[in-house]
Amino acid sequence: MPTDTDAPITPANLVKQPGDQTYVSRAITIDRSRDVLYAFWRDPKNLQRLMDNVERIDVVDERRSHWVVKGPAGADIEWDSLIVEDDPGRRIAWRAEEGAQVANRGWVEFRDGPPGRGTEVHALIEYDAPGGVLGRLIAKLFQREPNTQTRRELRRFKQLMETGEITTSEGPRGAGRHEKEEA
């Protein structure tokens, strides 16, 4: 549901690094305050509502959670995540703990947007692509690669925060429907 507050999502910056590390960087403007957006994002259970590939998130304590996500071709990928920086209303940074099936880390920042436009949400994710170039191609084929997922997740976050619902295309013959969510 387009609104006057819709701002375009910035193009993703994918930079291949030695060791098959990939960076995904995206941003979106959401018509809500930094504090509201931060509070929602800070609760890992809320992220399950935004992320299609997440099977479950088990909260271990204030800084740790266990993630299970759908990988390419239906394989589950698991890791333990640790919040390494927590600046309320401004920034959350995390990293996968040692032994993760896919090493990853990243951050989400909440910045004041242009006057009257809400908050700019910036996300950066770094991950080690399993299987190198072939692994990235397979993930892309199954729409499970982080660039595509991050774009979708930020759009879903915007929809939920601004309208209270997430538009989906599930249903008979691709008919659109709305899932009403409590924000």
C-alpha cells in the first residue's frame, strides 16, 4: 500500500572479498520514530515476522539467540548470535558465535530521516558464502541469498511499521492478501 512516506530502497552494494565473504548493504526510510523501530528490531522474536527464511529464533538471554533458517534446497542452517553493540534508538550490531554453519555479522542503524519523513534504517550484513560462487548462484536460484532477502525484509519491516500489516502474494492463484499484525 504506497503512501506519501514511501522512499526508494537504495541499491545494494555487494562487494566480494577474499575468502568468499560478501557484504550486503541496504537502506529504507520508514515513517516511524527511531525508538519505535529500534524497540521492535531489538526483540529477536519480532524478526521472525519479517524474515521469510527464518524457521525459528530461540532467545537464550538479553544478548544471545539461536537461529534456524531455511537455506538453499531446503537445508536448514543454524547459528548462535551474539549482540556485540546495543545503542538504544540508534544501533544494534551482532555476530555469529564460533562454530556457526555460516559465519555472519552485521548491524542495523536508525537515523533521523528528512524532516517529517521518519527514520532511515540502514542495514549491513557480512557473511561467508558457503560453497563460494556456486553456493551464491544456488542461493540466488532458490531466492535464499542475503541480498534478495534483505531487500524483502526491509520492505516488510516498512509495511508492518507503517500500516500494521504485511502484504503477501500467497493464496489461490497468487491472489494477494494481507496479514494483519500487531506492531
